[in-house]
Amino acid sequence: MFVKELCYSRDEIHAELGGSVQSYLPAVDGSGVAACFKRTPNPNPDAPDIDLAGLGPIIRKSTDQSTM
């Protein structure tokens, strides 16, 4: 299991939770399982409490809470 405040590779996240190794919002069966943020420079300085996800169709589908 993951420890808060530590960094993990996409491969480690995928091995534990599944989902895409490329998407910043990997999903399994239509539900987001993780959020992957850049370490530096950070375009989301308040992440993970506040995430500026964007509005693209893949992002919207991954963040739609009605599918969780």
C-alpha cells in the first residue's frame, strides 16, 4: 500500500492499482484509482487537496463521480 507524501512511479501505481501508465488520472472500470502529479514545476501547487484537472473529454470521464 502507498504511504502519503512519498513519490511513486507510474509502473508502481499501475502494479498496485491498475489503470493506464500514461494518464495522469488512471482509471479501472471507469473509476479513477489515482491522480499523478508532476513533482516540479508543479502546475497544481495545492494538489492533492485542489486539482486543476482541465475539461478534456477523457479527463471529464475519469473525474465523473457518478461513475464511482
